[in-house]
Amino acid sequence: MARKTSTETNTNANPELILALDMLEKEKGIKKEVILEAIRVSLESAYKKNYTKDSDKSREPKDENGEQERHKEDVSVEIDAATGTVEVFAKKVVVEKVEDGACEITLEQARQQDAKYDLGDIVNVSVTPKNFCRIAAQHAKSVIVQKIKEAERQNVFDIFHSKEHEVITGVVQRVERKSYVDREGNERTSNRVIIALDDRTEVALMEKECVPGEQFLIGEHVKVYVVDVKDNTKGPHIVISRTHPELVKRLLEKEVTEIADGTVELKNVAREAGSRSKISVWAKDENVDAVGACVGLNGARINAIVNDLKGEKIDVINWDPDPVILIGNALSPSKVVSVKVCLADKSAKVVVPDYQLSLAIGKRGQNASLAARLTGYKIDIMSESQALEAGEEDDDKLYIGEGEYVYYDANGNPKDDAEELTETALEAQELPESSAEEVNDSDFEEFEEIPEGEFEELSEEEFEEMEELSEDEFEELSEEEFEEIEELPEE
């Protein structure tokens, strides 16, 4: 049965330690109990290393085989949280005859401390050295310094991990230039900008995450996007960026109240950092102008974002579930004459006025590239004259125009009541190449006008006869001849 003895008052009190820990708890947010526990463990290790009998193995007695006997005391350190008093206790078993003084005590000695002790009981005997207070102070200092560093690292990680994938404002501290030799042996210079995110945290904005040609001034406030936050042995590793597409999206979310309250939804963002961005938006309320809400009165809202991005142009377009309308909007500011899309391979053919062909394509193909990334469609742009020269060429793909066959809901998915029409369009796109070549546009339009029930009653030979009719012959058929074809019995 274990019983703890009362100990005599000693001079190992350290009230300054408790006062320092109280201040740390207020300033750094490090709990006093955590530091005291770390100091206690450190002192136990120090006592066992310097004061227990097995600390000097050369003096240990040897057994019959010539091996040194181990006399390891089972000690524990206790620190009073109110006074800072440090005491060391050794656990000893009450026996009749002591063979190992490090872990055993006689019944007479035990009852001098407490008359209730009996054989087999465990007694906590104070073994605190006279100069142990000095050792405790040294260990306390090293433990406190280590705990402060660990706590600060953890606080930094917790703060910025909660801000991951968000935009924060930092202050430029300095620009560092470092020379290096690439794989080809050429000497190059790498630049990185050191940005202070708060009073204690500085992060490097790497060159690849900077907008090409962007210049920074010491003390300048810049907005950056937190890409990733990881914790490692050297401290939190924070990756920030000025080129990430999500930077534009987050800035718009903060600037536009309609996006914050959910009235307007950001659908997609395509960006070429430092040059131009395209953003598609959609209003859940039909009475709300999504583009107007993002642009603001006299362009106030969008201009604030442009200033944060140091002049980068931003195009805001209306998102539409119909890909034909969406692609036409995405090619803004150019006008579009016609758009046809193929759902099978997500490609589109776009015709624009002759004088706006270069505007639709953009400098180095930038406008067309951003539109393709924004919509997810491969876009082939041609002028009206080019379209006339090309004519109505046969194609093994089925291109559809605005509102044909496919009807969409707010998420861009086919509506439930139009699933059959959607499946019909997709099946038509999967026709064999030979069949697709035999059906021209005029034939396909005429087949659309035949009622579904009568179309199913046509035999294969009658269907082939209708396919062989030229456009002129088909138009010359009288109403009676057309009705006779429709009333032909099923084979």
C-alpha cells in the first residue's frame, strides 16, 4: 500500500519562476501547467543522470558473474504551482532488512515518518539535494525557451492554416536576389520578395508566384493568396501566390456583397496573370444583374480589384447553362454571328464579323484561349467570309445551335423533362461515319418534322428512299405525295 510521507520544509522555493510563468501565460498564451510539467520531466532526467547510484557505473558492485549490479532509484519530482518549491522523492519498499538502499527502507525508518507504515508498503522519501534549486533554475530556463518556440510555431500554424485558400494583406519587407547556375551552365538570377504577414511572420513570395514584370516597393501593402500551409520540423511552411486564379475570385467575393450573401454565384475563372482574367457569374434571382453587381456603379467595384492586381484587365460575363450562349458571352468583347457546339467532344465552331476576327482571337490568341478555359470547350473561330468560302462542309460530328435538343437547368445539367431529347442528340452524334455523311442538313431538318410515331413506322427501304431524295426533289413533293409517304405501312 503506497503512502506519501510529510516532508520537511526546504529552501528550494522559487516564487520568481511562478511569476515568470504567469506572465508567459498572459503574453504568449502558453499554459503554466504545460511548462511546469516539462520542467518536472527535465528535472527527473537530470537527477537520475547526476545523483542516482547507477549514474557512476564504475562504483557499482559486481555480481557472481562479474557483471555490474544496477541500483536504479525510482524517483519523481514535484513542483508546487503556488510557491515554485521543487522536491525530489524516491519510492522505497518497506522491508525487514535492507539489501539495496536505493529502493528499500527498514520498517523502523518508515515508522519514524509515519507510524501507519507496515512491511510491503511504499514510502516516498525526500532525497532533494541541497543545490538542486540551482539545477532546477538552469533546466527551467532551457525548457521555457524551447516551449516558447514550440508554442509560437504552433500559433503561427494554427492562425494561417485557418486562412488557407484565402486572401491576406502583407507588407513588403525586402527583395532578395540570388544568383545560380541552371542545368545548361548559364548563370541566372532568382528574385524573391519577403513579405511580413504579421508582426512575427515573414514569408517569401517566390519568383514563379509573382506576376511577370511586377515591381514591389519596400513598405508597400500587397494582397496575396495563401496556397498551402504545412507544419514541419523547421516551423510552418506557408506558400503564397500573386498568380493563382483563385486570387481574383476571392477578391471579387470580398468586394461584391451580392456574392457574399449568395445572390450572385461565381461559376468559373480563367486567368493569365498580369494581363487579363475572365470570370463567369450567374444570378439566382432573375431580377438581379449579375454582371452589373460585380462591376458596380461606374465600375467602382471592379476597378478596386484591378488596382489590387496592378492594372490587370478583368472581363465579367454572364454564365448560361446553354453552352452556345456561354461561348458567345465568353468571347466578349467581340461580337458573335453564330455558335454551334458538339457535345460529344466538347468542341465549338464560332463565326464572327470579318472586322472583329482579330478581336475575338486576341493578342497571341489570348481571348480565345481564356474563353476556351472558361467554358471547357475547344473553340474554332472563323470570320463570315471564311465561313462562306468553307461552305457547308460535311462533318462526322453533329453540331447543334442555341436551344436545340438540349435544355439545361441552373447547374448546366439537362432537365429531367428533356433527358430523352438529350439522349437522342447524343445517339445521333455516335452515328457511324458513313451514315453521318449521307445525312445533310436539309434532310435532317425534314426528318425532325415527321411525327415520332410515323417516323418509327417507316421501313428501312422507305427511309433509304427518303435519304436519296435531293433537297430540290424533296421540296417539289406535293402535299398528297408527302402524305402517301407518311402513310406507308410498316414492313
